[in-house]
Amino acid sequence: MSRLTLLLLAALLALVPWFPATADEARPLAEDPAVEARLLRIAEEVRCLVCQNESLAASQADLANDLRREIRAQIRQGKTDAQIMDFLVGRYGDFVRYRPPFNATTLLLWAGPFVALALGLAGLLRFLRRRQSAAPVPLTEDEQRRAAALLDGTD
């Protein structure tokens, strides 16, 4: 490196303490660790409605933050985990649960993969059986002569 480059680099490093930090302050945990632990236990069982593939505990979406605040408020009101889950299901449906209950409305959700697998295997077996049972059709004499001529190279 040239002397000028080293001088510029040293000057930049000297100015770094004067630049304001861009990182946010870490948010403190809830005042009550028991409330926070219960919130995390409930939030792990609830799907983030924005992300859909993350739990409410892992999501940083605005709606997830709002739902966590709502769950904290309900915990402080003395509601049980079941009452809180019933509130969320009543508001957002069974979709909000990572493990929805087995009932008539979620039957396809629970049985669908097994039905699709069974139908796929049945289709595969049917295809293989048809393929095996199809006897080759013998060539006519004219077709045999043409094939032999093509193989010999005499058209």
C-alpha cells in the first residue's frame, strides 16, 4: 500500500469514534420473567399470520409484536393458556395454531397428505401393471423386411 492510502485509512479509523452508533438499544425483557416465560411458551404454539412459516415467538413482524403484547396483557389479566389460545383461535381461526385440532373442518389438513400418497401409489401401481401386461405387437412381414433393409443399410 502506498503511504497516502495508509494515511487516509488511519484518518478514517481516528474519526470512527465520532460517528454515532446505528444499532438499536436492546429492549429489556418484561418486568416479570414468569409472564415472559409463559408468553414464549404460548407464542411457540402460534403461527405468525404474516410470515406463516415462523412461530409468533420468532417473528419480528409488526402484527406478531402486537399479538405478543395482547398475549402479555391477557396473562396479566389472569387468563389461562387455554383461554388465550381460544381467544386467538376465535379471532383468527384454527390456522393460527401450529397443531390445529382434529375435527371436521381440519380433516383434509390432517388426512390430505396420506390420501395424496395413497392415490399416487395406486396410480403408479396401475401404470406399472398396464405396462407389464401390454404384449408387444409382432411386426408384419413387410415391416420386418423394411427393418432388415434399414439395418443392412440397403434401402
